[in-house]
Amino acid sequence: MDFDVILKVFVMGVPIILAVTLHEAAHGYVALHYGDDTALRAGRLTLNPFAHVDMIGTILIPGILLLTGAPFLFGYAKPVPVNFDRLDHPRLDMASVALAGPLTNIFLAFVSAFAFHLIDFFPSSWADSLHQALSMSVMINVTLALFNMIPLPPLDGGRVAVGLLPNLLAEPLARLERYGMFILFGLIFFVPFVTQKLGNQIDPISWLLHKPREIVLMMISKLAGIA
């Protein structure tokens, strides 16, 4: 295999796999903390990426978006099974379980940003590759965290909203979950494609994430001392 291909797989693949693996594992660990051992019994409380990776959602779709220079990143892993009825306080604990994934990604983004300080300790021939991989890790984790916090079930933000909102608002939002992935795919792929054909492309997800991502990236850079 060509070395450049191996390098590209390393730079793009490792940050993606770590981001989705730890994101999903975090859901399972927090669910176990609050009384639900479903993920444990299913063998999903593991840092083994093969237990969480979905070939289409984790590898194929993000890879295509990265290689085509898409302005956003979309991907998913095999969801960790959680039985919300087994949680100690189902609604509030559901919000905590959902929030664990995005918070893990923000933590990974900070660790990756801080790791820029360590590049000088490696051979100079590694510097460019490490810089690219860490930059990719920061961007992927921030984007994944913010994307998942969009308040639409089955995304984590939707679960957090259902857990915290009063019943009057939470119940109709929860009923959207069966249509949530169709809505997302429409916003991510269908709307930009159709509006581009009409001569004025509209990309609602990129528009929604752009400013928050800039703010979070700036905050992480300052906290990590690389701004």
C-alpha cells in the first residue's frame, strides 16, 4: 500500500474512530452509573472500536465527506443500547446519559489541542503528520459534539431536550424520534442538493454549526494555550 494512503488513513481514520468509540462508550458507562446495565450485558462497555464502529456511518460517510471537502462532518456509530426505564430517574438520567457523549468529544478536542505542545518531543519527520492528525481530531470532536447537540431525537441534544423540557413540549419532541434520521438526511443531503440545482445552495446544517464551532474552537485553543 502506498505510504501516502497509509498516512491519510492515519490522519483521518484514527481521530474519527477514537471520537465515535469514546462517545458511545461514555453513554454506556453513564447509563451503568445510573442503574442500567444493558450496554454492559451487550458487551458495549469497551474501548474496542470494533464493538462500536458502523462501516457506513463511521467509515464510509465521514470518509466521503472529508475527501470531497464538505464543510461539515456527519457520521455515527452503532448506538449503545440503553433501557431508559431501568435508570434511577428515567427522564433526568436520560439527559445525563445523552450529554455524556458530546462532553466526551469536547474533552477529547481539548486533549488533542493540548497535545500540540508535545509535538516537539517527537522526531521532526513526524511533525507534519502529528499536526494534521491533532488538527483533525480537534475539528472532528468539536463538530461531532455540536452536531449531536442539535435538539432533534435521536441525536443526543434531542434526548437532553426531552429529558429537561416540560411534558407539554417533551412528548411531541419525543414522538419525532421515529422520523429524526429522515429529517437529518434531508437537511444534510437533500436540501443542499436540490437548492444547488435551483442555483442558490442552502446548507442548513453547516449554517447552524458554523458560528458555534468557531466559538468552541476558539475557547478550546485558548484553554489549551495554543491560541
